Amino acid sequence: MPTDLTGAVARILQSLRGERGWSLDQLAQRSGVSKGVLVAIEQERSNPNLATLARIAEAFGVPVTRLVDVPDEPAVRIIGPEQARTLWHGPSGGTGTILGATEPPWAVELWRWVLQPGEMSGGDAHVPGSREMIWVESGTITLTVAGHRYQVADGQCARFSGAEHHSYVNEGPGPAVMTMISLVPPAS
């Protein structure tokens, strides 16, 4: 099995497990493939035969071709500004724009936020294990995490658990701009 195919099988297996929230033990039980073999496949140390791939595919309810789907996408993917999506609009014109993201099982999102004076975003806790990090490019962000307030000024960075209630507020007189990285763990 070529290296790119071994890597593709490993990534797809991890992704399918993450989507379903299955542990390796659960997949082993459902597929009849030993946990050791599954670990070796996910770590790209194994070249599974067709029978093994068929049992894994059946457990997921997907065709074998889904496990060996090698995308035409290059190893490096460059995303331009035309692919960025503004998903939050503040009442005074602020924006939250997702610039890019990685694939599960450990998804990472890269955001750019502009908060106009008085605007707030956030509040809800995310899934357990999630993490966030912000870097303030200009202005000051009042970050509240689990009821505690922190002032994050331009040039400063803050990291914290996204599983806590948290919010971002611009209490200053001008726009505040920040970059945020959000880590979304695999479903458990």
C-alpha cells in the first residue's frame, strides 16, 4: 500500500471514529478487528488487507472505497480571502470571520474578530476539552471566563478552556481587533 494511501486510511479512520464518537475499543468490538491492528492503522504502521478494510467499512456502514479515498488535494492547502466566511455580525458593524479550519478529529478554527465599541460576542460554553486562544491586534478586549473578567490589550494573548462560559466585549472607544484559535476535540 503506498504511503499516501496508508496516510489516507489513517486519517479517514480517525475522522469516522471522531464523527461517531467511538473509541478504538468500540470500533474493535463492532468490526471484529483487534484494537492493536486499529492502532497500527491509525498510526500509519500497518498496511491492512482488503478483508480488514471490509470489516472496518461495514462497522461504519460505509463502502470500502470511503476508507481508501485519496483526495486530489495537495499536502499543503492554501486558502484565500474569498473562502473566508463572516459568520457573526455585531449590532454596530463588528464581524467574526472564520479564515480557515482543519479537519476532525482534532479540528482547529482560525478566526478574525472586529468588535466595535460596546459590542459583545460569546457567552456559551463549548464541548468539554475545547480550548481557545486570542491575540489582540488592536484595542482592548474584556474577556470573561467562568465569571472572571480579564483585560487583554493590544499585543497580548490569552488562552483558556472553551468549555467554560466565556465572552468577548469591547468596552473601549474604538474598534478592537483580535485573532482567535479554537480547538474542537473529537467527540467522546
